[in-house]
Amino acid sequence: MKVVDIHSHFFPKSWPSLQEKFGGDDWPWLRHQSSDGSDTEKAMLMKGNKEFRPIYSACWDAQVRLEEMDKHGVDSQIISATPILFAYEKPIEQALYCAQLFNDAALTICQENNQRLFAMAQVPLQNPDAACIEATRAMQSGHVGVQIGNHVGLKNMDDEGVLTFLHHCASESIPVFVHPWDMMAAERTKDYMMGWTVGMPAETQLSIVSMILGGGFDRVSKNLKICFAHGGGAFTFLLGRLENAWLHRDIARGKSEHPPSYYLDRFYLDTAVFDHDALQLLVNKMGTDRLMFGTDYPFPLGEQQMGQLIKSAPNMSEINKQKLLASNAEQFFTLNT
């Protein structure tokens, strides 16, 4: 059974010092660690002088990545930047430099085996014009889509600038993957990784709801191909609550022309939910044509036995398993795998 993982991340092994180039004390960089006797190279992702996350060589070494893909029976992966690299809060010239730097680095990793490794680009989303230009450049360079964060500062997905960018992607058939970042309630979720386990799913739900109630899906072409990470967060579980509010409170309808359930055929979700009941809920609400396999590899919060959640799903036909594992992704991203 063919397997295509649409949600995996990368870092280059090194990159020019952004702090030296632009100043400031909060730029990401890698502090490589001395060997611990194992074959795995490790590094600490730094944000300025603060430790952010331990990572290992699968992030930058295509051969390590391919070996682990082989171990788990993954045929292809689409790699994308980790959101700490987005630089949405920086001046546009700095964010554009970062986008071009990391986009080109992603393609360099994929060149190790461009029949199995593909890349999504990042864009400086705080400037819609620059974001459109970089998205076009990236696609012409060999990327298969773009990844964006789910908000820019206090601007949600229904912001005029974000919608301008989505219009551009729809007009040029550029697939869009929306990943949560810069999570809400940072002070209240700073312990126990609750920013990732609580904040990230909440951000994803918020991004979908803002697209619906903010009229985004009504205003953007139906040609837009857009997918939200982490199974859409709590969106499918709370869809009934959202629908009930829309039906019974006019202020809960926002700018949307239809009830929330009307828009379920306008977007895709990945399957990074780690639980059979949650996966079945996605299938029940979204159908099997709107879901794509994603792992969040190579991080500890990703699917550790890649592909097994879908492969072992009870009451799912082999045909539907193949849709989720590969066929939907091949169509969405126009992959020749």
C-alpha cells in the first residue's frame, strides 16, 4: 500500500547567522552537540540564547530520513519548515530573506531523492504582495505547495491580506497547508508542553472557524486547495456546537452565507490525531476524500509508527485506507510518485 506523508518538518544543518545579519537576540539557530557514541547526530534548536527544542539529524540529513521512511514503509514525504522559521513578526525584507533561504535549503535536501522527497515553501505572509511573489517563485523552483502559519500577529485567516494571498494561490493552483504557530494563551500554557497539546489544536480550530464565519470561503475561489494540520484540532468534535450557534444566534453567523457544515467540502485535514476514535470522527464528518496522511515527523509529538494508525483502523476498507495514505495527497499536490 502506497504511503505519502504530507506533514513532516526539516531544518538545514546550518545557515548564515541571522543575528549577525539583522541584529536582535531572538533568531533561530542550531547548536550542534558532541557525539554521545550513537550514530545519530543531535542538535539543540536555539531561539537567541534560549533552548527551544532538541532535534536530530533526520531534520537535515536526507539519508537518515529516507532510511526511517523505509523502516516504516513510507514511500514519499513532503517536508516543510518548522514555524519558528516563519519570521512573520520581522520586517518584510528580513522575512523574505528567510523564506528564500529556507525554501532553497528545502529543495537541496529533496535533491537527494527527488522521486520520494518533496517540499512546501514558506512565504512572508505579513506582506501579501511579497508572499505572492515568493510563492510563485518557489513553485517555479520545484516546490509542490506552500505552508503558512494560521495567523499573522492578531490577524486571523479571514484577514484581507491573508485572503489576497489565498486568492493568488487559487489562481495559480498552489496547494496551501495551514500549520498552527505562535499559540494563544502562552503564559497559561507554558508548562507541560500545553502550548503544543492544547494551544496548537485550538489555533487550528480557530483558523478554520475564522475562514468560515469571516466569509473567507465565500470570497475565495472554490479552486483553492487548502489543508489544515493536526486533524483540524477540535473543529470536527465541536462542529455541532458551532452549527447550533449559527442556527440560533445571528451574531454567531459572522459574514458567512451558509451554516458551518456547508463548507466541509472546501478544505482538507491531515490525519495527525493519534487515536482511532478521533480518526473515525474525521471520516464521519469530512468523508474519506478530504483527509491526508500526516505524521509531524521527525518530532516526538509526531506519529511514531508512521502509517499504522490508518493501516490498523477498524472498519475502514482497503480502498479508503489507500485514499488517506496516498491517493488524496497525490491528487491534492499533483505528485508524480
